[in-house]
Amino acid sequence: MKKLILATAVIFGVFYSAHSQTTHFGFKAGVNFASIGGEDVDEFDGRTGFHAGILAEFMITEQFGIQPELLYSMQGAESEYSESGITEKGKIKLDYINIPLLAKYYVTPALNFQLGPQLGFLINSEGEYEVSFQGETMSETIDLDEEVKNIDFGISGGLGYKLNSGIFFNGRYTLGIIDINEENEFDGDGNQNNVFQLSVGYMF
């Protein structure tokens, strides 16, 4: 965690020293619609969660800039199956500290496009399993730290709209490009994190 904080501080500091006259800081929060793609996940649906964090906007020209962010993000997947009076529910809860580093281009003074890489650090991972039958419920929670990699990486892209007041809105999709499984015993591509985010925030 100390290395994460140091790396984030360095990124923000380097860009701030170079573009201090055209730098804005802000914060944002919103909803996540997360899923896990890849192999053997047909029975899983998306997990709805939230994200929140801080960001900075370093403008290089009037239209083009760089936007690093530091976000807490709830990700994973859920499933539910019912048959013959038996209901089974499963959840994979993966919580990350994500650091997107986005190129940002303003088409108009308000509308902008964003695209860039995102590095994620896993801070919590657990699985929940619940079975209900005739009014009785049994549940179990297991630790997934040994099954899920500590590092994630993806590509993020989206649209933003910033008002003159500093309030902004953002829609973004992040496509995971590495296998999140600690050990992949098969020859396939494994499983990846995918997240669609809707955010609202304020830029100073």
C-alpha cells in the first residue's frame, strides 16, 4: 500500500510541476456495473457496486490533457439459480484501488473523450454462497486471496461532460486484458474484469 501511495503521489506531482498553471483537481463517485468475462462464467451475472475517488486534470493544450485518477472500485459478479424450491445464490466480491491514466480530448469546452490504461490493486476478495430451501438458509463466505491476482490491468475509454460550475458527468467502460486467476490450469484466456461506470463529480 505504501508503494501504491508513493506511485500515485509521483504521478500527480510530475504532472502538476509541469502544468501547474492549467491544473484542476477534483473528486467523483458513481455506480459500477461490473462483470467477469472469459471461461466458465455463463452462470454469472454482473455485480452492481460503487466507485469513488480523486482525480486531476493537467491540460497540455487548450483541448488536450492528461487525467490520472485514484479510485476505490467494487467489482466482481453474482449468480442466482432456482429449481424445485431450492434457491442458490453466489457472489464474487473483488474490491480494487484503481489508477487510470487517461488521455483527455475536449471536442467542445464541455464534451470530452477519455482513453488510456488502468492499473488495479486488489484490496479485498471473497466469495459468498447461499442456499435456501423451505424457509431455511445456509450461507458460507470464503477468502479468495490465493485464487485472484493482486494486480489487474485494463484499457479504459469513455465520454465526459463538464459544466461551467465545475460539476461533471462521466460514462466509462474498462476492459480487462489480463487473466485475474492466480493460477490458470487451462490453455484458454482465463477470466477478466469488465466494468461500466457512471459518475458524477466536481472539478475545482
